[in-house]
Amino acid sequence: MFELSAHAIRGDQDEKRWRRIGRIVGQGFVSLNGPGRPPTSHQDGLRLSVAYEGHPAVTTARTVETAPELLPPNASSFTGYWQGGSVLGNTVHAQHRAWLWPTPPAGPIALTLQWNAMGIAPVTVELDITSLN
């Protein structure tokens, strides 16, 4: 499980832009649907991907064709969801989690974060998860 915190400060944003930022930070991951939440485009939503040796990259970005219930039984799954959040005056805070299944084998993994709607181009870090297994 990966936990992410997103925080934004209004600064000099006008009301329309600030409301949009609040929705983007609160929505976080790409979703096909959800109570009170319209679908987010795959290009705009928060996206995490994990890759490791001998395994194709798996991402939180879903399409109808890659919804978890349509994947083969032994396929890897990386599911991102909103954990909680708040808007307090000129700040917005949101907590997001992403579950990766199955757990990758010991060794390095490449974790990539991308969030086009917030202006964050793909950023990749390598993590050695040997001590986690």
C-alpha cells in the first residue's frame, strides 16, 4: 500500500481556478465513477505506476477494459482511491491510497507518479523493497 498526501494553497488563484484545483486534489486518482464524482479523464487524474524486473508495468489509471473485475484472475492490480480530505479557507488537503497486488518480489521497483492536471510530469523513483518482504 502506498499513501499519498496532496496539499494546495490558494495563493493568488481566482475563485474559478481555486475550485478546480480543489476538485482535482480531492478527486486524485482517475475514476470511472463514484458517488458524487464525475469520471476524470485518464490524462488529468493522479496516476501511479509500478514496474519491476520481469513484469510489465501496472498502473492505477483504469479504462473500462482494465477495470479490476475484467482482468484475468492472476493479473496484477494497482488500485488508487480517495482516503479523505478537507478544504479549509485557502488550503486544500487530501489523502489518497494505492493498493498493489500481488506484492512484488524482493528487489528494486520503479514507482512513477504523474498528475497532468496539476502540472506534474512523470517522475520516477527506484525503491528497494527487499526489507519489506
